[in-house]
Amino acid sequence: MNSLYTALALALIPRAASRKERLQLRQAGGCLTSGHSPVPFQGYSLLWASRAWPRYCDIQWMKSFFPAFFAVALSLFSLPISASAFQGNLSFSEEEVQQHQEGLETILSVASKCLQQDLETHQQFMKKYGVSKFYGENASFAKVVELDAFGQEKLRDTTDEEKRQKLREKGFAESLVQALIPSQKCRKASDCPMKMEATSCVGLALKCLKRGFEAAGQNEIWARLRKFTRDNDVTGNSLQYGLQLLGWRVIYWNPDPRLNREWDESERRTYPTNPKYIWGRHSVTYKKVMEEGTYGGLHVDDVTSAVGFGKSTPQVFKRAPFFVGIGHQGYHVFPGMYGRVVEAHSMRDVTDPLEIQAELFSPLTPGEGPQGGPRSILPGGHKSDTYRSGIVAVPPGF
């Protein structure tokens, strides 16, 4: 897919010849050079692309001249990676699957406690200090866009001092700034109990699963699953694929398939360029699930239990002490427990009270989830995106 985009760009569009032209394009269309990770610009991630993709500005230029062609091409190539295209191989022996399932009680208990702990820590920090202990790993607090010697934009991590300066600019006292981002080295966690930590939607799921697997003595199994997920760009569906190999069930969820077309049209209007694959493609994925039993390349084990549940919460999710879901073909990853979604966000500000949030698994109910997005700049003001369909991995026996 990357080579196709590159070929299209080279064949159909000229490169922006100067920094001035690039800046004009960016100001007009909000475009940035794509990189291997989300590019925070005006508080939002515009595109997740590999290093081989052409610059987003170039695609915007092509779109202005070839709207019909671009729309068709984008719809064809907006699918996430399929299981057959995963990088590397992952398998578990019958003995490892049995070991995993024998340790499930410990894994699920520890993982769910981890979710609750991070949620409560975030809420306590917000109440006491007005800032979270966690920061989104792709937000402007953690990433900055710079121009290199050739005028190309690149993404880098902010330094500790830059983080401290951002906190000072928000008006926090120096004593709190030093506690959150210590100047001295912390030899162990207890040396710096208030030190801020990076988080993200998939990062929270991985963190809590890691604790669970290790508590059950399944370090080797987890190491292979984690490596496979990392080798596949830390996507939610690669994590679910590994869990499925260990006996977890993959369940398709969609609160009301009658609204698929309406959702698709709404998302295309709101995000015409489909940044970072945010479209749910609900009509297409629903048809594929029902006719072929697959979603994003993964086999779906259950296509009925979480379909058409309206504004309620599916019972199958209420029973699960821990689950891992994805929305909109993997655009968003969310862990949860007992019918509640507990999710972190990689693009929200450190002062956002919903940097980590919990809500019922009920996407059609106002205020419930799963949700996401940098709330301050989404169309309509201070609101979140709501995800409308996807798949959830639940442990065996639930």
C-alpha cells in the first residue's frame, strides 16, 4: 500500500518546491509531513503513516485536483492490516495455552485492579493538583515537530526540561513541577512517587495485561505476545490476535446495524481524509462479519451476542472481568472490565480530567463509551468521538 501511495504522488503531483509553499499549504489545510507515528499539530494527530508515504501536504494537493479519484483510492486503501499480513509469526503450544488458562484467574484479577488503580490515581491527582499523573504519549506535552536541515518536519520527544517548562507555563508551582518531572535521577519508583508517566489507549491495555501475565508466572508467553504486538506497530488487532491464539474469544460489537450507513456518511463529512484510519467503515465491516465471519483479518467467534444492543450494555461484556476492545478497525484500543470501558488517550492535555476515563460500554448513550479524541478541537467543541462498531477479545469462559 505504501508503494502505491508513493507511486501516485510521484506520477500525479509536483513536490512543494519551497518551505514557504509548504507553510502556506499547512496553514490552508492543516497538513504535515507524515512520519512513522502520529503528528501532533494544533493538538491533533492528522495521519499515521509509514516512512515510505508521501507528504500529507502532497496528498492534499492531489486531492484538490483529483477529488473523485482520491475518494475512490482512499476508500480502497483505508483498511487496516489483516492477520495474513502481520509481521512475523506467533504460535503457542497446547501446553502453553493450558498454562495460560490455568492462570487466568490471577491474570484477570491483577489486570482489572491495574485499570482501576490508574483510573483512581488520575482522578486523585486531578482533584488535588489540577493535573494528571499521566500524559498522552503523542500529545504536545510529549512530542514536538521540528524542521531539519533540509526543511523537512520531524517528530521528537520533548525533553524533561521542556516538559517542566510546559507545566510552568500552565501556572503550576515549581515544587509541584519538580515532583512531577524530577530533575534528579530516580533509582527506584519510591524515590519519585509523583513522577508523571506516559499513557495511551493501547499502552494502558498492554501495561495491565503485562502485570497480569507476570503475576501468573507467564513472563515468557507475555514476552512473545508483546514482541509480536510491537513488531506490528503496537496495533490493537495484533494484540487481540495473540490473545485469540491463547483461547480468548473475539466478539463483534455494533449497537444498531441499521445506522451503519448514517455513521459512515457522518464520519466522511467530519474527517474527509480519513486521518489515521478513523473511519469505522461500518457498512463494509458489518457485511464482511456477517458473510465471512472476519473483521480486519481476524476470525470472529461471536457475531450475535453484542449486535443490536441499542443503549444497553451487552451481557457478554458485563460478565468479563477484563477485556480488550478495538473500535473503528483498530483506530482506538480500549480495555475494560465488567461492562465498563476504562480508557486512556494519547492526544489529550495533561490538565484534561478525562485523560483516563471510565464509562459504560454503551456507545449510543450520551456520555458513555468507548470514546476518544482530543476533545478541545473536535467539531462541535468540547466533546469526544464515539466509536460505533468493532471487536472485543474476552477471556475463555466468559
